[in-house]
Amino acid sequence: MNLLAFDTSTERMSVAVQVLRDGRSTCWQHEGEGGAQTSAHLIPQIEALMAQAGLGFEQLDAIVFGCGPGSFTGLRTACAVAQGLAWGAAVPVLTVDTLLALAEQARFEQAPESASCRVLAMLDARMDEIYVGGYAFSHGLWQQTRAPALLRPEQVSAEGGSLLAGHVPDAYVARLPAGIGRPVPALPTASALLRLAPALLAAGGARPADQALPTYVRDQVAKTTLERAAEKAAL
């Protein structure tokens, strides 16, 4: 399959293009600074990789992006770019849970030969909270075991036998319940999205551009002045 994949849900920007020619798959990748730089750099980087691959957008089988949870601005940027490119090229979009992509990246790095594993994926949600989701891998397929949720570090509970993985500040790790362990570093990546895409597309996950939307686990992206004052008073 010819695929364009990108994730901008964290402070890293990850982009990859996969091309199938003569029965052989080749991939071009970029990993770089995201965050505030994403809106300015994402489209130029996509265009650069597509040029390296010698591929036109209309030749893509799908555009894949990490839809959340994650950075509010990053998710909106990724969604807008995916929708615009897909609409212009008349190709479908595949939205992928960023915590699932994180779980796949952790599996690929920590247990690539294992036929099965479980991962508790975590991402910094800021505002004193963590995005947490549980996933089980078996013989090439992933299944969600715990829907993405927004928790304080003290509320996180491990599933038996799960690998803890993610990007969580040290201050939060110190507040995780005793015995839960320390998560191995991992982030959602475009290469993880490419590995997940075939099974998700086969399961009917592709959708028209206008139906490709971000997933927000948190609706409120900033605390009000009164909320911050109440927290300070409680200290």
C-alpha cells in the first residue's frame, strides 16, 4: 500500500511515507521537533518526503494520522492537514488512537519477537493528569482492553502482566502508586501508524475526509482563573 502517516499529538513531529513498488515496500521517515513548530513545518516536511518517494498525493491508498488523545493544538493541526490533503487528492483517511500507536511502538522496541503482549500506554496530559489506555497484542492484531481515560498519577492502576510505556514527566512518575513500576520511554510514531494501518484498513477503518476528526478525552484545555485560585488556596 502507498501510505502517508503522521503524528503531532506530542512535542515530537513524526512523518512517514510508505511506497509499494514491484512487490517491495520502501519507507521514508522524518522525526523532529513538534509542538509550536508543527503548524509551520508539517506540510513542508510531508511534501519533502512525498518528493523523495516520487509519489503524488492522488497515488496514496490512504492518509493516516494520530487522532488523539494528545496535544489539543497538535491534534487540530494533524486533522486539518489530513482532511485538506485527502479532500484534494480524493483519498480516504484512517484515524488511529495515539495511545494505540504508542503501545505498538513500545511493543516494537521492547518485544518485537513476542507473539503476544499487553501494554498500558501513558501520555502527559498536563494540568496534573495523564492519558491512559490499555491494549493487548496477539498474533499480529491489537485489541483495546481499557478505553483512553484522563487520570491523575495516583489513580493509575496497572493491568496484570502489562508493560508500562509512554511519555510521562518524572514528577508524575514519582506519584504513581507503589509497585506499579516506571514506564519505559515510548511515543506514538508515524512508523507505528504504518504498521497498524493494514489491519485497521482491512477492518473498514478508512473514512471520507470530512469524517476524520480528532479524539478529545479532555474537553477543557485550560483551567479558569477561579479554578487556579481554588487550587492555590487548598495548598
